[in-house]
Amino acid sequence: MNVVIVGAGLSGPLLAQGLSRAGIAASVYEREAAVDERSQGYRIHLDTEGDRALHACLPPELYEQVVATSSMPGTGVTFLDPQLNVIRGFTVPPGDESAGQHLVVDRITLRNLLVAGLDVTYGASFERYELLDNGRVRTFFTGAPAVDADLLVAADGTHSAIRKQLLPGAEVVETGQFLTYGKTWLTEEVRALAPAPALEGFSVVNGTDGRFMPVAAFQSRAGGDDYLMWVVGAPDQPSTGDGHELRRAAAEQVADWHPCLAALVRLGDPATVHTTTIRTAKPVPPWQTVPVTLMGDAIHTMVPTGTSAAVALHDAALLCRHLIECDGSLLDAVHQYEAEMLEHGFAAVTRSLQGV
């Protein structure tokens, strides 16, 4: 068996790691030619489900590096009003070895660990696939030769071109919320400005008019460039422009809140400031299984509530297990994966829309 995976984000490389450990050939294709480490290295939370997926698929030495480079554990999540008064909060249990632990990781650090030792072709943009008469699939790229495989796996994100070909009726809808996000290096000045809950765990400032602002620190166990991640969410589309202009506009959006919030944004590294919108996938009914399948945001993108990365990693571990345990028809194994993935993934989408 050989598997072609499109997308070298998180779930794609994790699947490749798990398959490679089991002796199954897996190659990863990524449309980006290179990674801008300053731009893409943001703090993400992995709950116990995500930790278990990493533990199941990664070689022990790589898993240990993931834990060693993760952030110092936080105390929990705190919700604040625009003047930084605490509204409510809850603690995050530490977990245990059998059930998994909560991890806070830097995305680019995790991504670099996940691709270690893998066969990754960069600068290869997916064009289309073709189902072959022999039951295999041929994948065409811009920037790389076409390749035949027993299975093509889409891990190419919310705008998945593979999903558009496989499931042209699948819908991803805009929620009407716009995000500007970036990071501010955690200097002594920034530590003095930051709300205490942002340094101790994850904090969210909620307004009464649709505006909100998550703020949280990444403080590596291994040392390095610690930073404060911030996101300014609003129902109004931010200005366009470079990182300097986006940073200025984001600071203006919270200028009437506690002054330290706008100050933290103004101190942000403009190279890390970007904008996006919040999208969510509509449930997809089961489809006829072919040697093409999907994982993570490519099928069940969701409102960000701190769970989507772990759900995508769960998909990778689930598909990996079904492929390794396959002792009959490959399509039967993929079909079983898809049935479980759809139920689990869209349950997570529902919870994200409810804010849990």
C-alpha cells in the first residue's frame, strides 16, 4: 500500500508518521515552497484527544520533543470584560499518561517536528485527481510530477481543492466574523502590560457588541522566543494592507477598551499580523467511498474554540489505525474511517457553534 497526502500542516504529517512507523509508504505534498517561521508560529491548544493522537502516531523520541518544546502549563481559561474585570473562569485538568494531557504548542515548532524524516515535496500545488481503472488514484500537481497511489488523503485545509472535486456540494459558510491576529514578543514591557490571566493561561476579552479578543502567552519549556498571541475579532471587516496597517486597524478596534489591550497590539510584530474570517462547515452526508478521503479542516472546518487542531489530529490517528489494521479491502477500511470521522468531526463542529 502507498498513500499520497496533500497538505503538510498538522494532520497530514501526523498520518504520514504513523503510516511510516507501520511500514506503509506515505508521501506528503505541500503547495507552499517554504515556511515563514516568524509569520506562522502561533500558540495552539491540544486537548487530551490531540495528545493521544500524537502519542499513537509519532516515534517516541519525536513525541518527547513535542512535549519538551511545549509551553509551560497554564491554569485554565478566564473570561474578562473590556475593562479586564474577571467574568468567569475554569481550570483545565492536567490529565494523566493513560488519558492524555493538555498541551499548548507553537504551531511551527510542532509542524517542524511532525515533518522530521518524512518524504515531503514542497511547492507542489494540487490540481486534480483521476480514478484509475485498476482501483488506484492518480494525482496531478503544479510544480511536481503526477503520482499514482492506492489512496489520496486531503489534509489541505478549509479551502480544500480535493474536497471541491470529491464533494462539490459540501458547503463551508462564513459566520460574519472577521479576525486580525498576531503576536507580540514577551518582553518585560509586554509582561507588565499583559493581563495576568493571559500570562497564567488563556484569556478572552468579550464585548457586548460582537467584539472579542483572545490573549494568551506562549512560554516554552525549552526556552526561546516567548510571545503573547492575540486575536481581535469583530463583525466589521478590518482594513486591508500590510502588517503595519493591519496592526494599526486592530488596535483601533479595541481603542475604547482597557488601554493595555491596544498597547499590546501596537507592540505586535507586523510580520506576524494577518487577517481571516471565521467559517464553519455544514454537515455532509456519507458518500460512496473511493480511494480519496479527507481529514481535519478539509471536511469539517469549525469555529475556533481551541479544539479544531486536536480533532484534526484525531482524524489522522483514526485513519492511520484503520489503514494499519486493514486485512481486506482498502475501501472497506476507508469507509469505516469516514463513518467514524463524520460523526466525530461534525459533533465537534456543533459544539464549536455552541461555544464549547
